[in-house]
Amino acid sequence: MIIRVVLALALTAPPVTPPADAGTGPCPVAVPARTTCGFLEVPERRDAPERKIKVGYAVHVSTARDRRPDPVVYMGGGPASASMQLIGFLSQMFPDRDVVTVEQRGSRYSQPVLGCPETAEALLGQLRRPPADLGAAAARCRERLQGQGVDLRGYNTKEIVADVVALREKLGYTSWNLFGVSYSTRVMVDVAAADPEGVRSVVLDSYLPESVGWYDDAERNLADTAARLGVKDALDRATARLNASPARVTAVDPLLGREFEARISGDDLATIMAEALHEAGVVAVAPAMIRALAEGRDELLRPLADAVGDGLVSHEFGLYHAVQCQDEVPFNTFTPRSRLFTINGDKAVCDAWRLPKSEPVNASTRAPVYVVGGRYDPTTPTRTSRPAAESLPGARFEEFSRASHAVFLTSACARRKIYDFVADPATRKTDPCQDAASAGPGDLHVTAAPYRISKAPWLAAPFALFALVSLVQLVAAALKGRATAAFGGLAGVAFAGLVVQSVYDLAKENEVALAVGVPGTVVAYGWIAAASVVLTGATLARDRAWPRIVAAVVGAGFLVWWFTWFL
């Protein structure tokens, strides 16, 4: 499957005492040493403060001898993405500062959790025929949440901003450094405007300015990213082909825990690619994948269909739609109707929920701001984030040429520059650092076999059997002085080792690539296997004992499997 980038490099350890009055308790995720977790109690609606809710947070206390007094506070994007699982990664990124991660109200580590499996299942149902009724699913979700006492009007950017300001006051920090990614960049700009004395600097990764109509821009953003990758024409061909004749693909429903048959049209493919291209690993292999799909290689749709399901369990859809329906959807025209089913789905949910439209904030800040963007970002493209950054008085902007969305997660260069900025926001450094390129289309032989094996490991049995038989043949023939048979076994063992090493190296560099294919060198290695089988067969002319017969039959069967199924 398309593997989501999760860089929570934390180790479980006992908690320590955080800043005063933190109201701490056990952490719901693995965290590094000197980390505690807690809840901030706030009104669900500050204009009607009777009902209280809890906002989750975590605090990691730095042990550096030169520990700085002002921490970094991070919030995940989404809306409705979790934050706490990254505290270990962030504490390594900022070793000389405390790190605070704050959850969004209604998200996974806050209380209540605004999950909405009804709409998540209905969105996945857009790949079924007939598609699910999103409006009806949204109505069921809202009725259930209201029955639990939830007022969806309290879950919007304005209230989330007030939560961040209140958390700084509770933890007792005089000032801190704000760090937002994607949706939370909008939150952090508003926090900087609302709490100027408490903000030392601001980092905005994949900036989503309030002035941008995200839904109205979505299709253009996808087209621009495809053009930058050099595959716009190929994507157009693939979508046209699948719109004319949709593919039927077996996929996994993560909510129900069973397989179902998805019907994927060209518009569905465009929707899935708009989401998948968030990841730098997907960007690296997208040209090979899209060109193969344009040529009719529909077997590559399986990992994409599974990725849809994975995305639906990555955040809480009740919170996501509450924010979008108040702060984003009302500021878009939806004209013409989008071909992307996620866009139409959000509009259908918001039409059913009928939440009030928020008031634009148009926030700004004079605090130093560092804005980073990825060249291939299909969600917050530099086309819109760069001018928005330039409109902030104290901001500087930088584009990373090999990155996509959430630059800091995949770019070591960006992490170093963010650290340097926070260390000294007033100094503009010109570090020419550059990230290593991920495996690109030239490195891959397109095949769905590795992904199929990842879902059903028994499918690799022919490879394992061939490697085992070759090893036994090598040892037995060497002990008996049979050179031809020994070389046959050696060739088989060498082939297996080279294939395993090549696949391992690719997975280490870009795990996503295995959903598309294998290194091109693996194709050439197949001739080593063929040589092994030829040498083994040659021994049958002199000795037709059953071990040689077994080795020859296994080898011949393996070659058929390798060249007709695997490659």
C-alpha cells in the first residue's frame, strides 16, 4: 500500500515534572524521556462557556546544557490530524528547547473525540456502485454527536486559536516559537496575531493562507503538480481511459475490516492522486506509475485504492468537517462542480450540517516568520503560499525542490534550516544544503508483484523455494566435487541475494516505490537465475538422480513464475 510518512521517532520512558500547573497524566502514545501529557480544560464555545471540553497536549523538557527558555509548540494539520505522536521526532529536531505538541479540540487525543465513521465509510463508498449517500451519512453523524452533547459550532479555527493561547498561559512560558504545518499554519498565524507578546517566531510549513479558496483551486493544483512532474498528458490519458471504462479493483475497507470491489473511474484516479502526491515518496515514483496507468497497467490501482481507506482512518472526520464547514467551504464557489469526489463529498456534508459561516480574520503578524513549501505540493502550492508569505511583514519564504507537502517530515535540509531560523530568527542564513533524491522513475521496473506479496506473503513461495534449493545444491555439489552443479547452485544463491539486497536498498530509500515496482537492475538479475537453471539442467545429462531432477524442475518452474508473473 501507499505507506504514509510517520516519523514518530520516540522511545517510551517514565514521565518527569513539566512546567508548573500542567495537570498531567499518562501519555496515550510512546514518548521520549522527560515527556508528560495532560489536558487543558476549555469552554466548548467561549460565547457560551458552560460546557467544558479537554484539549490534549504533551510537553518534552530538554536536557541540553544550553537549554533555551522559549520552547517550540507544534500542531498537526488536517484539520483533525494528531500531533502528539511526533514529539519524539521534534525533540530530536530541537534538542536545546522544550517541545510542546498541542492537539486540536475534538481530535484523537482530546476529549470528546469527534470521530465520524458514518461519513468516512460513505466517502470510501464513492468507489462503490451505486455510491453511498453522503448527505444521509452526515445527518446520522451529526445526530449521534448532538446526542452526546456536542455542539459542532464550537469546533472551528477561532476556538482552536484561543486554545493555543490559553495553553501558553497555563504552562507558564513567557513566549514560545510557533510551528504549524498545512491547516495549522492558518491557526499559528492567527495565534501570532492574537498573542503577539507571547510569540518569539513562527514557522509555517506548507502554508494555507486564509485568502485561498482551497476547494476552487484543487483541480488546478493537481494539474500544476502533474505538469511539474512532466506527466500531465499521461495523467489526462489515464483519466480519460478509466472514465470511458472504469477498472474493478479489490481493495480493503479498514473500517469494516474486509475486502470489497472498488470501481475506479478516471475522476476517482485524479482524486486519489491529488491526495497521494502529498508524499515525497509518491512524487518520486508518480511519473512511472502514471505513465504505466496511461498504458493500461490497472494492477497499480490496488495500492491507490487501499490508500483511500488508510486516509479515512488517519484523522477524525467529525472535527474535520466541523472546521471545513465553518471556515473553508463557505468561502468557495464550487462552480463548476468538481470531478474530485472528496471535494463534492465535503460540500455534501456541509450542506447537510448547515453550520454558520465564520467571520474572516485576515490576521497578520510582525513576528519573524519562516515559510517553507514543496515544489510538488498539490494542496498548498508555492503558487499561493509564496505571495501569502510575502504579505506578512516579517516573513521569508523558501521552496524545496524535491519536496511535496509537510516539507519538514521528509527534508533533512528543511529541518536544519528551520532549526537555524528558530535559533536566530533575525539572521537570514544562506545554507546551500540539498536533500538526496528519492528513487525516481528511471530506477524502477513497473510491476505489481511486490505489493501483492506484501498483502499475501505466500505468493513469494516460488522465490523462497528456488533460493533454498539453490543453497542445498551449492553445498551438496561442492562437498561432492561436482563443479557444474555447484556453479548452478552458486548462481541461484547469488541471484537471490542480489534481488533481496536491491529490494531492501530501495525500501530503505523509498518504501513507497515497492508499490510501483522493483529496481531496474532486478530484471537483469533474472538472467543469472536462468544461467543457474541451465547449469543445473546440464548436470542431468550425466546424472539423473532425483536431487538434480528436483532442482531442475524447481528452477524451470521458478523461471516461469519470475518472467511471467513477477516481472
